[in-house]
Amino acid sequence: MHTTAPITDTVHWVGVNDWQTTLFESLWPLPYGISYNSYLILDEQVALIDTVKEDCLECYLEKIQQLLPEEKGIDYLIVNHMEPDHSGAIGILKKFYPEMKIIGNKQTKRFLDGFFGITEDVQAVAEGETLDLGEHVLQFTMTPMVHWPETMMTYETGDKILFSGDAFGTFGALTGGVFDDEVQISWYEDETLRYFSNIVGKYSRMTQKALKKLDSIPLNVIASTHGPVWRRNPQRIVEIYDHWSRHKAEEGVTIVYGSMYGNTTRMMEAVARGISETGISNIYRHDVSVSHPSFVIRDVWRNKGIVLGGPTYDQGLFPSLASITDFLGHKELTGRVAGVFGNYGWSGGAVNTLSQFVENREWENVDPIVEVNCTPTSKDLEECRMLGRHLAERVGSP
């Protein structure tokens, strides 16, 4: 028998854990796995909320079948999000339950046709429409670009459960506990930030629009498609998403740097010392030759201050650092305070590129910008310390 979890007597978590996939979207590391959450509502009409990745189909089907009453099928499949980690099982599920009607919106219909060639038994719903299952009534809220154009949320009006799609999700599989009061939630919050900043953060403006729609809705449970089900304190995850999607930050600094032979590392250490001397202890260091971009993006999103440093390589920016700045640029993060340093051998270029990157983001650029030829001198390192102190002062100011 496979593990399921009751949210109420008639609403059940039937999700699965994926321990095999190493890169989410073939980009973002999953060192702790990931869950694909699906929910089954048992009523006069049975509804399934979202599905799972196709790789997990066998376990998923067995979970559904062990909960379904004898001779009972699935009447409705509610599709909040069509990304294949949640929709992958739809094609085969439809063959198992051919009478099943699929509920989505007009954008969902386009993706159902594109991914599975499904055009029959599809019902498009709009903002505020409802579906009566008997004891349960589902209400639909459109949340486009959080983070695909067809994303929506489904609200169960009786028990006040919000099936939120990818919103409020997190990396990390569910190791035993399914609910927020069964897991170490502080650990999941760290992975939630990595998930938000890498997957949803670019669409912060649309996230804010979605959150405003929830202002007047009482929430007893938030059931996302990834990570824990929030039943003890659902407002906590709403507050976190609100904070991050406003691009608010902690009083800390993220140092992102590359070094070929150790000279830029010495400069980084001097900058870090300058920051520390002002009393700021939240300093996150990322060597771009070692840290994956997803962890860098997470910590840049977390902290108000960012320091970018690297050597010139072939008259341009050190490639690993260039890759990171490219990722960061796509995320459209605002409101950061930045410092820049670097070094070169026979020709400069890195510092100019980094300064231009900061200017393009409209981040506040702190002086001094430190550029060193070859090995940093004592005077150069003191300038780096000064950069760290000046940056920390701006990070600590209102």
C-alpha cells in the first residue's frame, strides 16, 4: 500500500516523491528530491486536483485506486498548471478513466491539445466560476504567469482549502511529513526561496496580482503542487511570497566572485572583512566555479547587498561569472545595493562589464570600484576593505 495523507475526511493528498531527477527543468539541482502533489476529493462527483510527472505514474495510480470507492471513477480532473511535472500523467489517466472531464481555462485547452492531442471532454472555466461536486464546491481563480500563462488556483469553499498550483511551492521531497506541522519548516523555507527566486521570481509583478486576489479569501489550508501542505500556519507562506515578490531583502550581503589563481580571492576576503567590521554577520560567499547558479540567485534574492568580483578573461568577464550575471539579469530583481571589484593581466574588461551590469539593473552602485593589475597590493586590499565597509553602511541604512 502506498502512502496517502488525509487533509480532511474527504480530501486526500495523493502526491509522489521524486528522488531520481537530479535537475528540475534540466537546470536547477535537486539534491533533496522534489514532490509532485496531487489531491483527491471524494464526493458525489469525484475530483482530482492536478496530476504528477509521467515517470511516477505507477505509484500515483495505485494511490488513487486504493482511495476510490469500489466501482467509482474520476468525474473531474482540475488542471491548475500544465507544466509536465504536473500534467505528465494526464494522457494515460484519461485512458484509465475515459469518462473523466478535464477542467481548466482557455489557455489550458491549448496546452492539452499541444501536449496530448486532447480536445474532447475539456471544459474551460473563467474567473470566479464554480463547480459543485455535492458537498464540496470548487471556485476558480486565474493567476496567469505564476509562472505559465494558463496557471490558476482552485478554492474549496467549505473547508477553505486553496489548491494553489506552483504558487507557494518548494524544492525538496516530503520525507515522511506531508504537513507544515510535521516537518522542519525552517529548512523548507530555505528551499522555498531557492524555488521562488529561480522559478517564480521573474514574474513577481504577476505574483503580487495573484496575492491581492487572496486578500479577502479565508484560508485554512494551502495545498501547493510542490512541498508541504500548509495547515497549521498557511498565512506564513503567503507572507513569505509577498515579501519576496516585493523584492524586499534581509540585512545581509552576498559575495559572488570568480578567481583563476587566487588574486581575486584575496580581494574578496578583504571586501568581506570590511563588511564584517561594520557589524553585518549575514555574509554569503559564492565562488562561481563551485556554486550552482540556483544557490547564488537564492542568496542574491535574500540579501540587500551584492558584491560582484572577478578577473578579466580574454578581454571580457570570467566565463563562469558571466554565466551567473546572465541568469541574474533574466530574473529582473530590483532594489539591491552593489559593489564591484576585479583584476586583470594585460587587458582590462571585467570591471567595466560588471559595472554596466549593475547600471542596467538600476541597482545602487557603491564606491570605490576596485580594479587591480595582477596581484593586489596592500593599498589595493585596503580599498577592497573600504568597498566592503561602504556597501555595508548602505545595506544597514533604511
